[in-house]
Amino acid sequence: MVGRPLWERKVPGSSPGAPIFISFMNNAEPKLPYLTFVHRPQRGYLFHGDGDIHTVVSPAFETPVDFSSLILSVNYHTATNGWLLSEVQIRQGGVWSKFFKLALFSVRLGHSFDTQEDDSAFLAVDVLRAKTPAQAYRFRLTLHGDMDVPRVFVCLTDAAAAYDGCAAILPPGHLKIPVNPLSQMCLAVSPTDKLRLCSPTSLTMALQTLGVKAEPLQTASAVYDDRARIYGNWTLNTAYASRLGCEAFVTRFQRLSQLGEFLTPQSLVLATVAYKCGELAGAAAAQTPGHLVLLCGWENGKIRVADPAAETAKEVIRFYDAAEFARAWLMHKRGAAYLVRKL
């Protein structure tokens, strides 16, 4: 289907309410260490409560492989100012953890929660990290008002997975996606805030490319995590894109070659990268522990990137060496990305 390059299939042996498996591979069974599942809470889930507040509880889902971290993305819509609280628990060796509070979503505000930790796991803003490998998860959504939740995405990672030696191989041919370049350094904010706005600026470029009306400062205001005091909370950024009519979620890539299936003019990838001085030639920022860029193609052994850290809009579109970019993204940030696409 045009605009939906991800292929989805039922998880083997799944029951009503079980998720659909979004795959980065063509073989029959999921074996990769990075998996993303999409849940549709309106089918096969338990609903509790009445009036303006009710709770959706998912079935427990046994994962095909053990995982060490979990990121939950929620796509939602509200005509007024409904709010939504997302929580998740994991099972390790037959023992369930407590429910960890992940995020609160609404039109007027959104935030993560203070660091939570017990013997099973700890929550670092938008990532739940298991202390020992986990084999199952379930989530709970508490909804107030007219919240509609069409999809919930769960991204799992095996922290023990090694960097793939073939990770830097690009898809065949070339791709050039037209992008309206935006520089975070040109925004009318303080010099300190300019350095913090890579995620909303990249997301704005993606939304504009998909034909969605968006402006970087408006996006920044909408995705600001007032608890962590950051603009780069992954789940708040993807939730905002979903509010504007897109499908958006956090996922992870292992190889640049996977971009051949997932990067199109209707399906965009925003990659988070980290590198030291000299590790990414021609980079807009000399070094960074974490930075978001919009991918917009490839050619001649290089990745075409819209890098919002450029000093001017004319310098935003850049070409980075595939091997260097693969290390900055796939090795140092374990391939974390927002995937934003047209419905």
C-alpha cells in the first residue's frame, strides 16, 4: 500500500487482542534483537471504569525473544483536552514488576515522570531498562475525556546484541526526498534554547514534507516535557505527530539497508545520533551526546540528511559518509529513530 512501507503480520500463535509484528526482515520468525509491535487497544482489551475516566489493560504478551529495554509510543486524538496516562510492566523469570508510569499526554501539556526503579528495572525518561532479560510485557492506559487511541507501539531491544558489521551498507540506487530545510540555530529563542531544539525542528521538517502544517516553535511548545525539562522526549514527539494526523512511533534500526523499505516521501525516518569530534566528517555540530536529524535519501556511499544544527537553512542539507553515520546512529544510539508516515 502506498505510504505504508512497513509490512505487518500476526504474531505466531497470537490470540484476540495480541499485537501485530512490524518486521525489519523477510524470514518467517522474528530473530533480530530489535522488534517493534503495534497494538490496537479497541480489539480484545479489557476496559474498566465509567464516566469520564476509564482504563484499558492489555493482555500479557509473551515476546518472541528476551528483551532488555522497552519504549512505548502512543498515537492518540482528542477533540477537546482529554488526557492519557501510559504505564507498563514487564515479566522476568515468571515474576511481574510493578507498573511503571511512562508519560502523561494531553493537548496542553505532556510530561514524563521522575526516575522510577525497583529490583526489576528503572525508567530513564522515555526508556524502561530491565536489569535482567524480560520475557513478557503488558501496558495500561488511563484515559480521561474524549481520548481516542488507535494504536500503541512497543519497541523492544536486546542490549547484548553486537553491532552488525554490514550495518553501513546502503540500499541500492539512490533516493532524494525534497525537504524544506529548517535550522534550529535561526529560531527566535535564546542561544541556549537553540541548542536544545533539534528534535522539534527535525519533526517539523518531517511533518511539512508529509504535507502537514507545522512550525518549529509551535512543535517545540507541544512536545516540551515539563518534568524532564527537555524537548527531545521521544514519545511526546511521536504522540504530537499522531495528533496532527500521522502515524508515528519510536523504533530501532540495525542496518542502513533497511532504509530501502522504510524511507519514502510518505514515510520518514528521524535518527538520533551521537559522536565525538572528528567521528562524523562535515557534521553541523562538532560533537554531540545526542542529536536528532531527518534522513532524506542516499547516493554515492553517503546518507543525505537534513541536519537542523546547521547555522543557516542553506546549510541544513548535508551528506554524511555512510560508515561514519552508521556508527553515530546504529552503534552509539542503537538505531533509535522516530518513524513518521502518512495514514
